[in-house]
Amino acid sequence: MRSFCFSVSVLLFVFAFALYAAPPAPCQNATAQNQIPLRVAIVGLVHGHVQGFLDHSLHSPEIEIVGIAESNQALASQYAARYNLSRNLLFADLDEMLERTHPQAVLVYANTYDHRRVVETCARRGVHVMMEKPLAVSLDDALAIEKAAGRGKIQVLVNYETTWYASNRAAYDLVHENALGDVRKVVVHDGHSGPKEIGVGPEFLSWLTDPKLNGGGALFDFGCYGADLMTWLMDGQRPETVTAVTQQIKPEVYPHVDDEATIILTYPKAQAIVQASWNWPFDRKDMEVYGQTGYVITVKRDDIRVRRAGGTEEQVAAKAVPAPYDNSLAFLKAVVVNGMKVDGPSSLDTNVTVTEILDAARRSAASGKTIRLPASR
């Protein structure tokens, strides 16, 4: 009997020790990982959106900034002083920063022309990338980015302000719930009075108004929003034709790029009109979606106007967007840490199509002709 009791005691001790020594369950590991800040580096400080990022996210618990690569050291010093950043974070060279800081992802605030170089450099080291819109200045660059991302097994995300709007998500949901019938026409408005007029910084203005570094003027700066939203609404479908008209209404202010652009996209049973402007009296980012049986019009970030067959128009608050689809950093962390699938307006697939549209729009505006896209890329 004494031997039996001893054996049971030993078994209980071994079982308890095994439970104590066993690794945490997968969900516990995931929770622990999610509590660790994502190690990110900033590439470039010449994009004005970096100010908004630093103002709102510098001390976010989601991230730890481990390095900043900016070749303009005077500009880097300005930001270091303004935000009380350690000088040890500053690097003049991207390769050196990646080598010494080992970020999990980089946030790109460079000119658009440099996006390809940044992605190719990061891909060689397996570092994920999130950049400010648009993806690239040309389809050639977009395809090179896609190839580099595949080779390096990295995610490349494109950040649009409008991706995180509850109003746009509500419009998308209505379309995909078939609450409006098949989409027939989409009209997207994106613009303001002009980068110089709203007072963007000199380092931002210099490349926004350079056709090589920006790809165009308002056409690329604001046309990308509408191309992105339409591609998302159409589940990645590419348009059959692209027709664009651009103007220089203020050539004395913007002598090298367009400041007014309209793009028309045609699909087998739908059409989109993308309006992009540096000439409007007020800034706006909104969208109208017309289906066979109803329509939805977004109202800024959080409201929509809806009318369906047999009813009258009503304005309602859009449902809150669930995490991690509600902000760029939460989304990036979910992708990098948790391996969340990437689709929709931030995805590389969507944004290669966006760049294809913008590239064709630029050629259409220059030639005065409609561009028919090939059946496949």
C-alpha cells in the first residue's frame, strides 16, 4: 500500500511539473507577441504625412522606432529637435540603418520615385514595408516592387488616409451585401486648394511638383485615391479602358505638373469618374456609389447618405471599423506579427492595378486618346 501511494505521489508530481514546464498555449503566445511593440524604422522625412505620424503615433504602444534613414541630415536634425529624438536614431544611409537596427518593418515617407529602391533594399533583408500612397510613379516600378516583394517574401502595404474611413467601409459593405444592386457608376472626389496654397513644407512641395519624383501633379497625388477605392469595390477587377484629361490651371504656381485631373474608367457593366484637384476652395475626400437599386454617398469619415428602391434618402452614422482594420499601425502589426492576410485597399495587388490606372491616365492625358488596357499584365 505504501508503495502504491508513493507511486501515485510521483505521478502527480511529474504531471504538475509537466504542466508548469510546458510552453504556453498558442493563444497565450499570440497575446504575448501582440503586447510587444513592433520594431519599425522610418525611411525618409520629405513626405509631409510624417509629421502627422509623429504627432499622433511617436509614443504609440504598438511600435518602437529603432531608426530613421534620411540623407538630408539638416532635415533629420530639424525633426530630431522638434520631437526630442535621440541622435542615435538618425542614419544617412538606408542599408546602414537596416544593418544596425534590424527593424521588423519600415514606414516610408520618401518621394514616390524612391519607393522602388526602398522596397528592393528592404526585400533583400526580409523587412516588411508600409509606404504612403501611391505605390509607384510607373507601372514598370510597380511590377518591380511586386517582384522584389515576392522574392524577399515580404509584405508591401500602401497607406491611404481613406482606407480607415468608416464611411468607405460602410459603402463597401453595402455593395457586397448586394444592398444597392450591381454597381453601375462610382464618382470619387479628392482634392484641396493645392499643396502650396495649404502650406506644405518646402521639402514636400519640391518633389510633389516634380513629374519624375511624383509621377505627375494632382493626377497622381489625388487620382490614386479614387483608383484605389474603385479597384477595392470591384474586387480587384482591372478596367477595360482609361481616359484622362489634365490641366494646368495655375501654371505660374505649378509649371511642371498638372493641377487638375479627371479620369474615366470603364468596366464591362460599370464606370468610374475619378476627380482629382489642386484647385478646390475646400478639401474633400468622398465617394458616390450608384447601383441598380440604390446609392450610397460617403460624408467625410464617419457618415453615409443612403437611398434604396422605394425609399427616401437618409443620412446615418457608419458602423465603427473593427480592429485591426481601423488604423494603419494596428493593421501593419497584425500583418507582420500575426500573419494576417492582406487584401483590400492597402494590398500590393490592388495597388499594382492602381499604378497601372495612373500610368495609363498619364499617357491618355498626354495623347488625348483613350487607353485600352491589355487583357492581362
